[in-house]
Amino acid sequence: MTVIEAIKKALKEQGVSESHAERVQKAFGVNAVDGVAAAVKAFKEYMLPAIEEADKTAKEKAEEARKAAIAEYEKAHGLKDGKPIAPDPTQPIPPKPLGDTIPTGANAELAELNKQLQEIRSRIAKSEVEAANAARLSEAKAAIQKAGLPETWISRINTSAEASIEEQVKTLGDELTAIRQDAINQNVASGGMRSMPAESTARTAEDWANFMSQATDQSAERGTATFNAGAE
């Protein structure tokens, strides 16, 4: 079973449309079947609500724009529900200006209708852009959480940038690692703990744990308080 097939199966079991399979794989970088369950669960909890809300808003705006265009057209042409409005028999017939014998051209009406349709398309396109930005923002929140970055850093993600969410989150992760390394180096300089090579920016959680454990032992021997490198 391929990863996409596994994602579709998991989505179906969660009652979610299988059409989101590729989005799930790209958003969470799922490359193996054993990571499918967690990715689908996170997608359903953090991304799907925003996507559904954005789609709903886009459809509502498109429907409102369609109704407004129809209402404007009917008002301009004396129509109601697509039919000519019957004259009120209690009201006098307005006199026709002398010499005004040229009827409104069909081409003018068609041009007006085309103009209104263009406005509707423009509003729909704007709604689709807003929906796409909402979906990318939701994707960014999930990626920030997965990377263990501060939630407030979501404001540093540019949803309209050419760079992918994954690339931006990786850059922020590297920045956080550099900040922590700098804090450790400053503490080492003041005699707080043993230094670790600055180039080790890709160390694992186990590397960090071993490093901090050794630093704690050394600080205890010297009677020095250990710096908490995990503080943000």
C-alpha cells in the first residue's frame, strides 16, 4: 500500500473526504505509512476546520454576489423573478418623450450583463484567494506546533510568499537553535557549563539531553547554578 493510499484510507475512517490526501502528505511531510495516522489526526483537528470555514465563506460570498447582480439587472430592466413587472393600473402611464422612438439595443443589454458577470467572477476569485490564505495559515499553525516552535511565531510565517511553509518553518527552527546555542555559549563564558561545538546545530533531542546532563554535573561540582537552555 502506498503512502497516498494509506492516507486516503485513514481519512475515510475519520469521516474526511479522500480529496485531502495530497494536502495531508505535503503539509506534514508524510513519507512512510507508519506516520499516516498521526498526520491525519492533526489535519482533522487543526487544518480541516479552517479549510471548511473558508470554503463555506467563499460560497456564501459568491452566492451573495450572484443575487446582488441579478437584483441590479432586474431593477435596471423592470424585471422581477426574470419576468417583466406588470404596470400598476392605478397609476397613469408616463408620457413618451416626442422623438424618442429608438428602443434600447440588445447589444447594450448584453454588454451590461457581461460587465456584471465580470464583477461576480472578480468577487469569486477574491474569495478563493482568501480561502487559500486561510488554509495555508492553518497549515502553518500545524507545522509550527509539530516543530516545537513558540506559537507566537506564527506571525512570522508569510502565507503569500513563494517559499513553502515547510521551508519557512525550517528557517525559524534553525534560528531558534542558534538562539539557544548563543545563550549556552554566553553561560559557558560566565563559567556556568561546559561548551558544546557551535556547529552542532542539527543535534538530536538525545544529544541535548546528554549535553545538559553533563553540564548539570559540572555545575554541581563547582557549586554553580545550571542555565536552563530550554527557556524561551
